[in-house]
Amino acid sequence: MSLVTEAYRDRGFWMHENSSYSEPNFRMKKCAKILNQLTAGRPCTLLDVGCGPAALRRLLDPNITYHGIDIALHESRPYLKEVDFLTSEISFGRQQFDLIVALGVMEYMGSHQSEKFREISRILRAGGKFCMSYINFGHCRKIVYPIYNNVMSIKRMKQSMEQVFRVEQCFPLSHHWRHKQPGRRALPSIQIRLNWKVPLISPWLAVEYLFICSHR
């Protein structure tokens, strides 16, 4: 399964789309919990690639210094930078980071995926972690939105990442009988603590996966 196109959306589209993410969703809450556990109270810096309204920031522990980049920012803040990182390099000045996060981003990178992985690797500090979510397009009731331009299996995504990173963990962020993030009937309070694959179930019902990577 593979679909890579050059159909990219412009700033105007993302300005409207980002307004839907002003409140943290399940994926963001779970990722914040994992990031806070990874740092264990140690001071560190984080870059949120495709940060949207930067809702992740308010879920992080105070030891994590937050920075975010996005093509369409609704407000100006010292810790935010507006940049079209599809056509420009992923960076924040000359800084390097202990943590780099890309949630709901690679589904829109088309043929630029490998290039973006290399850019992230260059600004990830030694000993740092890159955390990335990716949709499970093997779901039994998968939905492939027209705005996705980079569609592949979880196995192929992992292989692509391993060209640049060492993939330390890869597990479902959530499960649902429909291809969407869990609501109240899908036991979110239990799922937010579940960080492993469920045999026979995850390939068919995992909504999306989280990759936790380091330098090779």
C-alpha cells in the first residue's frame, strides 16, 4: 500500500484547519504524557514540528522548554516561528533540541519525507528523542482523506525511518472500531496508559502509531 502525490495545501488551508486543534485531543494528551515520562523532570528543549495553535505546550511539565514551527500561526509568540517547512528546512534558528515531535505531519509530506527526516536528525541533540505519529492505513475501516499525500503501511514507514534513525519503540496510540481517535465509549482512560501492540487486534484496529526514535 503506497500513495505519494505532490498535492500540497497552502497556508490559507492550514490557517483554517489549525483552528480545529486549539484544544488538545486524545493523541496530544497521550503524547504529552509520554514526553513528560521520557524527560523524568530533567530540563530539556522541545521542538514541535507542525505545532498548529501550540496546544501541546500547556500539557508539558515545566522542565520542558517549548518551541514550535508551523506554516500558519494564529498568534505571534517568542517560542513560535511561522515557516513553510515543506519548502524550507526544518529548523528554529541555529538551535538543537533534546526532543522533536511531529504529530499528524508526515501524512502531508509527500515525496519530501526522507528529506525531512534528515533535517530533523541534524537538529536532534546526541541522546535526544524524535517522537512521531503516523496513521495506520491498515485499519479494517480505514479512511484516507483526500488531503493526505503520503500514504503507506506502518511497516514501510518504519523501514523508511530506519534509514535515518534508530526506532526504539513503535506502538499504537489508540484503538477504535472506527478509524478515529477514541471517545468515551472506547475507554480513553485505559488506552492512554496502553503503550504496546495487542496481538491480532492492533493491525486491524489501531488508529495510529507512535514512533520513538534516536540517532543511529
